[in-house]
Amino acid sequence: RHIYGDAADIYVDADGDSYMDDLNGDGLVSLKDAQLLAKLIATLPEAQQSGIGVYPATSSHGPFVHVDTRGKKARWGDWN
């Protein structure tokens, strides 16, 4: 969906370190933080016709959430 211009990979980075912040307050930055963000995004009315997926951290990036406006509901990753 990125090549069509209707997708974004999202992570909350209030401290500016280029990685997801500890959103759930457990003292770790992990897939659980991305799962929490995905669940929050999914509550938005617009999300009912979108794709939402959760991706874990790798050696080159932290965890993140993919969101797109594909026009139909799609969910993937371990969060829903």
C-alpha cells in the first residue's frame, strides 16, 4: 500500500530517539507497545475501512504499526 501512497508506518517517539516509546508503562519498548497503539488506532471510525498491522522490532528498527486506507477492513499481526 505504500507504493500507492495510502499507507504509513507509525510509532510514537516523544523522546526523539527514533524508536517506539514505552506506551504501556512496563519499562520496556516491545511489541506490546505497538499492539497498544494498534488497538487505539482501531477504535477510530475511519479505521473500520483500513488495514492495520503490527510489526515487531528487528535489528534495524523498533516495533511499529502499519496503517493504510485500502477501503476495506484488514488486520494482521498478533494484536487483535
